[in-house]
Amino acid sequence: MKLVVFGPWRLGALLENGEILDLNLAYTAYLSSRGVARAYAHAHATLPSNLQSFLEEGESAVEAAREAIGYVEERLEKGVSGPRGEKILFKPEEVRIRAPLPSLASRIACAGANFYDHAANAYSMIKGVRITVEDIRREVEAGRHVPWGFWKFAHNVVGPEGEVIYPARSQRLDYEVEVAAIFGRAGKDIPEEEAMDYIFGYTILNDFSLRDQRERRGAFAFGKNFDTSVGLGPCIVLKDEIPDPHVLGMELRVNGEVRQRGSMRDMIRKFPFWISYLTRDLTFYPGDMIASGTCAGTALDTSPRDAEGRTSPERFLKPGDVVEAEVERIGLLRNYIVRKT
């Protein structure tokens, strides 16, 4: 099942034929067809129309969504609508697909330098000496490649086909295609062997980053948080359709040019580690998410530095660029870089 948020923040399912189904109204129609009294009230309680409430309902809401989808798909040729004639099926061009962000309270934790190839190339550029993947592997095995990361703010999320505002005080805007694992259950002090039981599904995250904010680095992570600094979408794929997210292929293109092409197989530390690591003494709730880190090919790890430590601006994003982040079995997240005054 692929879940989307569309129109006025309604929860939908992306069907095989490309149409978007309003799940709450579809389930209402299903209940009504079975003679259930007060079908609208029952549907609202069981299969809410917004993503956060849906996550909190858990497996019962997922099962109701499956019933709604099955009911509608059996009737596609004849046409189907809500009990009061409401439109419940939409062509993609008829609605606005929004970021599948459960709520503005959702926390987004991002793993830093978590792919072998990206870590090797990025540190090579930063330090000015050649560092190989094998060097990184040895660092990890020796315990010297310590886990680190940062938080992204939900208020900065932008959805598919959305505009990313080029920051006025930066000339080095970068991109990072990632996979975000979304929590479906609350948990604290989660053991690694149980970690994936807490995950609801996966979406694409583009970690837009400023690489020239040296004077503002540190605990506030200014280089990672600015307006529209998080691309998210286009959908959430339930975990039962992606039994192992650590094998997914990933790619990022700028104006059609492939910049990143890699695999989740190259993650240094996989989701179970991060789930266990981040939930030490800290409860994660439904809607919180953890991003995987990215593969090689960012502007940072493909731009040599001069003697003064400055990178060439050529491979960094510029106003007018079109950025497409694509992940196997999830979809395509497209964003547009714009300058606004």
C-alpha cells in the first residue's frame, strides 16, 4: 500500500492505475454497502482522514484501508462514489500531492556520514587526502567512526513538486537522497532485534544542506535547517511491501544529470542500530522518523577544495535547478530550486 496526503490534507492511497483514493470516504462507502448504521462516524473512528491519526490507530486502520481499497477496485469499471455521491477517486493532475508528514510535531532524525562511499569521498574532499571505503571500514571496525547526526524540523518540510527556496546567505546548496523510516508505534530503549517492529513504512527524504555555513556550525545545525530544507514524499510505502529497506537502490538527478546512484546496502549502520541508539531514554512516537544518510555523489563529496578550503560552486544547486530524488519501490520526489526576495 502506498499512502499519500493530498488536497486539503486528506489521507489517500495511490492505486495501481495511478489514481488517488480518498481512504476515509472509500471506507465509509464500504461500510454503508454492508448496512452499517452511522457509517460516517464509524469510518472516522476506524480510518481517520488524516495521516497522524491513521498512524496512531495502527493495524486496525491499515486493515480498514485494505478493505476500502478492495471494495473500490472491484467497482472501478462501474464507477464508485461516497454514500452521498462524494467524489472519492482522483487523477493525479486533479489534486495536489503534499508531503507525507504526519504532523508538525513529527521529529526527523538524520544519520550523518552513514554510507561508506559518501563518507570516504566527503572526508577526502574535506581533509584534502585520499580516503578509501576500506579506510572507512577499518575506522568503523576499530570503533573510531562514531555515530553522529542531527535533527531536521518538520516546519521546514516541502512536498513533491514543491519549491525549495535558495537561502539568501548561501552559495553552496547541496542535495542528499535518503530513505526515511517512519515510526508507527511509540517506543523507548528499543533493542536492535525488535527495532523494525516499530516501523510503519518508508518514504524519500532529500536533505538539502548548506555547505558554506562554517561560522554557524555547531549544535544548532544551521546548515541543515532553513526554510524548505527537507524534501519529503511522494508517498509512504508500508513496510510489508519493503521487507528489507537495506537493499533499495537510490538515485538523484539535477536537471536530468545523474549525480547520485547508490544502494542502501552501503549503509554503515542500518536502521535497527539507529532506532536503538536514538531511543535511549527518549521515546519516539508514531510519526517520528529516522533518515538513512546518503550515498556518494553530493556536491560536497565531488567538489575539490582549493588551498583556502573553498569548494568550487559548479556542482552545487542554483536557482532554476530541478532536483529529482528516486528510490526503488518508493517513487520519485521532484523539487524546484527558486530564489525569493
